[in-house]
Amino acid sequence: MSADPSFDAFFAAYKDDIVVNPNIEIRYDLEYGRSIHATGVIKSNELIVSVPSAKLINQKVFPDSSIEGTEVTAQAVLAKLLAVAANDPDHPHHLFTKMLPPSFDSTPLSWLISETPTPQQVSDIELLLQVPAAAAHVQKQKAQVLADYAALQPEVPLAQYVWAWLCVNSRCLYIPLTSNPLNNLTLAPVIDFLNHTDDAERACTMTYTSQRGMAIRSTCTYAPGDEIYITYGPHCNQFLLCEYGFALPGNSHDFIDISDAMPLSPHKLAQLDALGYKDEYTVSDADGPSFRTTVALVAATLQPDWEGAEPPRLLKLLVEGIITEDRFAKETSRLLAEILQKKAREWKALEQRASNSGLKSMLKNWVLIAEKYSM
């Protein structure tokens, strides 16, 4: 079933428990990683793979799972488990760790936290940190992984723990295990070979029960050679890059954040904050500027600055839905076009300097969205 010889020992240890559709194979590519492909016709609602609860890797089945009531999350403890298992050939999950990516060179966190980054990684992280939302995302990741490492003090180097943490981060699935959502994570052998698509009609479905475990079923017909997918969720490219190390050209869920370019005085920002409309000014590929963005554009195009502690009556009427944004369309459209043209130039310049393919793809897609709505 596998085109990857190194998979044989791993699958031999799981074959009596994991049920796999006979018309699939696991492929391995040095750049792309592992993936699952159809070798024969697979119809809609066919079982692709199922894993019993006992073979899932989560806080219900691994040792050292006493995390309830603490600030340590399941992700942190699972990462410790993988880091230890990778070094111990006798560990029950050692063979599973051999199937994990050897590195996460495409993930921004690894560029930021590495003690020996390549010149290209140094350059790419400097570019990424020029994008406020992306910078905040990766800095939050760094703070979390360092806090987890300090809390658990695993007897492995930081670099190996970061590798394991990213394995969990990029492969965990969510199932109802506890009352704490942060601890409802599991790793699922073989299922984690399925890659992401933003096309809901091509994504398989996942079901889970504590009695039967996890099952993946097709939702469409796959022809021989087709890759079989799941979906990680309706994520934008910034999320995909920071969390998984890739971005999708033409991602239907992508959006751009123009908060840093909105020409708002501190006074106007404070009043927008009072209305619950400060920051997170986005333009989505599918729907254009959000209502939140429109409110900010209206505020920016009103008189240079308004007096007093209260926002202008027109702005309050807009937020309350009594009047519509059509009343301000001429001014806001002009301002939005100016902002998007400026951001498109900035992102295009960054994209031309980027080395990482995911970073380049993310920035290129942002340019396309900006150009689409600046016409």
C-alpha cells in the first residue's frame, strides 16, 4: 500500500488495529512530505482510514497526563511525549515519531527560534516581522513554546522540543476528551498523512466516538492518482503559514489586514474602541471589506477630528444599522483604494525579497486581493 519503504515498519506495528481502504497508498516527497493518494476509484462515503481510540495519542492514553487543573496544555505534554519517544527506540510511540517531518524549516517559528538560522531564514523572518499581524502571531507562538518548555522541563534540548511542539501543532485533531478545549487534542497515526484543502467539496469528513475511535470518509469520488484531503478549517494564508508552514495560492478563505494603514487619529481610535470597532480592519478575498473596516473608513473620512467624548451621530447611526454605508460610498471607496494600492506596493516589495515559498505565496495572494478591491 505504501510507496515509502520507511513506512513498512511503522505500518506493521499498527496494521492489526488501523483499518485502511485497499485503494489508497501513502507517498513521500522530500519537499511536500507524506500524502495519501487513491490507487483505484474511491466513491463518496467510503471509509478511507479508521483508528481505534487505543491507538490515538492523547491525554487519555499516554503516561504523565496529569494536566487537569494546571496551566499546562495537552499540546505541551504531547510535545514532551514525542520529544522523549524520538530518542527512545523502545518507546511505544517511537515508530510514530519516525513518520513525522524531520524538520519544520518552512515554519516561521523555526526561523525565529533557531540558534543557527540560515541567511535565508534570517531574511525571511525580518520580512515577516514587518507585517504586524503575522509578527504578533509568530511572537505569540514563541512565547508559548518557551513557556511550555520551562514548565515541563523535558530532558531534551530546546530545539528538539520545538520540533515536537510543531509536530503536535501541525498534526493534532480536536475531539471531545475533557471540558477544557485546550486539552481536547489528539494525534492520529496514518490520518495525519492527509493534507489540507480549502475546497470543502473535496475534503473528507472526520467522525469520532470514544468506543470506535476516529474514522475518515470520502465526500466525493476520487480517481486513481488523486490526492485525498481533509480540511484544517477555513483558515487564511497567514494562519496556514504560521501554524503549518505553507500558504495556498487562491485560498478562498484568505483576507488582508489593513489596520496599520488606516489613517485614524488617536482620538478617533479611542472613540472607535468605545464602539467596539478598534483594529482588525480586514478585506476578504471572497467578500471585500468587512463592515468593521467600513466603519473605520467612514470614521477616517469624516471631519478631520471631532470634538468631545462622543462619536459623531452619523457614525453611531451607521453602527446601529439605522443608515447604511452607501451614504459614504464615494469617500470611503476612494480612501480604501488609496490604502490598498499602498499596501499592494509594500507587499509586492516584500514578496520579491522573500525566499520561503509559503511566505512568497502569502504575500503574492495579498497583493492580488489588494489589487482586486482597489479598482
